[in-house]
Amino acid sequence: MSRRRKGGRDSLYYYKWLEKALLDLQAARVLLTWGGDPCNIAFHCQQAIEKALKGFLLYRTGRHFDGHNLTFLCRQAAAAEESFLEYLEQSAMLNNLYIETRYPTDLPLEMDEHTVRQYLNMAENMFAAIRQELYDSGKPERPSR
């Protein structure tokens, strides 16, 4: 039996990816403000950057990149725009949050509020850079293929 999602495939509109990324950042902020689970906050940070990078890559390359590896996505972004090289280390740190924050492990993942705030700060800085790269000269149009 094949697994198909209702609603079709992933969007080919870069700005929809950025909108979803922003919602993940907002969710992380709300959870942090109201004492939410640190792992869920960290996961939203990872998701925000994954979606923002995919949106950037979709705009710059016209191609949707599959997968969740932030380091890979950041390297692809750096190939399109060299300034993304400065985010490789942060993308690697956030990349580790995809699995570790969502699934139980034998060794517990210890995460305090200070660490979560660092992750949120990284995600917000990367998101701001991506958004600025896309919207610096006004709202760009979707590239034709």
C-alpha cells in the first residue's frame, strides 16, 4: 500500500515555506514564554530553519530539496549564496535536534532554558538572514522554470 498525503505534494512557492518557518518560530517563542517542554521548543527551532532554507533554495534554484539535514541544506544554500557559509556551524547544532528532541532515547537529552534560548536565538538569526536575502529588494517573484 502506498503512503500518500492528503493535500498533495510540498509547495513550490518559496514564500509559503517562509510563512511556515515563521509559524514554527512563533510556536517556539510561545512555548518558551509559557514554560513549554524544552525539547518541543528546540524542535520548532530546527523545523523553522529547515523550512526557511528550503524556501530559500526553492527561490534561488527552482528546485525543492527533500530531507531534514540542515547542514546539507545550508551547504546547498551556500553554493547559491556564499554568505550562508557563516551558518554552517549553527546549522549543524540545530540539525542534531531533529531526532533527539522527538524520539525517546536510552540516554536522556538534557536541555535547560539557557540552551533552548541559544537555539531560538540561532534560529531567529538564521531566519532573519534568509528573509533579508529574499526580500532585500522587495518581494521577489517565483522563478520560472
